[in-house]
Amino acid sequence: MLRLDELHEPEALALENLALERQYEPGSIIKVLTGLNAFSSGIDVKSMFPYHCTGDLMIDGRHFGDWLPQGHGNLPAFDDALAQSCNIFFADVGLRLGVDKLRSFMTAAGFDGQTDLGVFQVPLGKIIPPIFNRYETAFLAIGLAHESINALHVAMLASMMANRGVLAQPRLVRARRSILGEVTAGAKPQGSARLAPAEAAEEVVRAMTAVAASGRGTGRRAPVEGITLAMKTGTAGKRAEGLDALILAFAPADHPTIAFGIIAENAGPAEFAGAKIAHDFLAAMKSRM
């Protein structure tokens, strides 16, 4: 996706590739990584349930609030916590993991790194310091204030979940051909690395399907009839400037054929406009799946 930037000189045009070059605050899509990290690190996530969210978590004497001021009440299982995108639960998980484990896992997931598209190198998301106490660690765990991400990276993380924990390099060029159509060079091999055990990924994938299928799921407006969808919504940015909607998703959930990321600038909460964009995209792709 290309944007024509404002002209600084009559003869000069500046083009920005939004999918590769622009970084956005990720918001709650990061909860997928925080949950995957927890299941991979041996934290007994299931023993935390039922979990009661009052909308407030005291961290070293400071109030850490949920996006839903009154809280989410009783959450029976991890699926419900992810489906309803409970900030309090995932902040709690982040504190149990600690900043070092959070940062290490995110680095393994591509943050502060780059990927080789076979044509050129592209920077991925970034971790934004300083994260100097537990309160800031909680924000890191829910994707606010301390991370940025681009659309390519969102799609890569969606693919990683579709591959049940295996992060792969994307590829733009499959082959180079001569003017006569003969293959002159093949594609570079795609690198990949296992980020988390398949069993841990499966726990999170099941919860991602609840995001779309649950009556209280933030992605309930996204599904298309006949397609099982695994997803996570994220809302971030500054309200005064217009909130950005982010979607990390793949389908069908059991046998994925497509993984995608969406960043909709100034679209408002992701459960509305973002989910609608995901729905329209899937509806257009349905005949090819």
C-alpha cells in the first residue's frame, strides 16, 4: 500500500510504503505473544482461573486500569480473557513473566530485528525503552507505550500462529525470469525458527477462535459464514488523533490457507471498523480458500 506524501517541491514526489515503513503502537494484538510466552515458559496459566477482573490492578501502589472501567468480572478460562481482551489479566501475566522474559520472547518474535524479503531487508517492530519498573512492564505486556510494529510484522506474527509457533521469513519473489520467460534465478530459501512449542501455540489458537466466535469476543463482527477464523484485535494510538485498529488473523483455524494483518489508521476501536475490514477481506477471499 503506497501513499502519496505532500509535495515539498513542485517536481518532487515522496512515496511511503505504509506496510513496511510506518510503525504503529500494536495494542492488544501483543496479548497473543504474552499468552504464548506464558504457556511456553511453564507458568500455570490455567490455575489462574476463574479470574476476577474488577477493572483495576494495584502495581507497587499505583492503579493500573482496564480499557473497560468496570472490569470484565469473572473470566472462566484463558479463552474468555483473550476473547474479551482483558488488560488486567494480561498485565498480571506480564508481571509474573517479568520484563526480561517479555523482552527476550519479543526479540525472538522479531522485535528490534529485520527480515530479508529476498529483494531487500525490512525492519520489523521495535521495543521502546525505558521499561524501568513493574508498572511499565505491565504496559509492555499489553502492547501499549513500549512497542511499535509495522503491517508486515503483524502478518508475520499471524503466520507464526497459523504455523503453531513457527516464525518464517516472508518472501516477495519466487523466481526471476528472462524476457523469454525462462527462470534465471530461484527464490532464496525461507528461514524459519520455532518460537514456542506446538502445544502452547494450540492453547492460544483456541482462544483466538473465541475472539471471533464468542458472543463477547472483540472480533465477533469479523467472521464469514463457512470459515473458521482465529484472530486478535488491537486498539492503540492517541484518542485525540484518532485510534488505530489492528487485526492479527488467519483462516481457516484448523487448516490455515491465509494469514493476514490489518492496520486501519484513525478507524477507531478495532472491534468495530477493524473487524468489519477483516470480514470484508475474508468475504472477498472466500472463493479462493
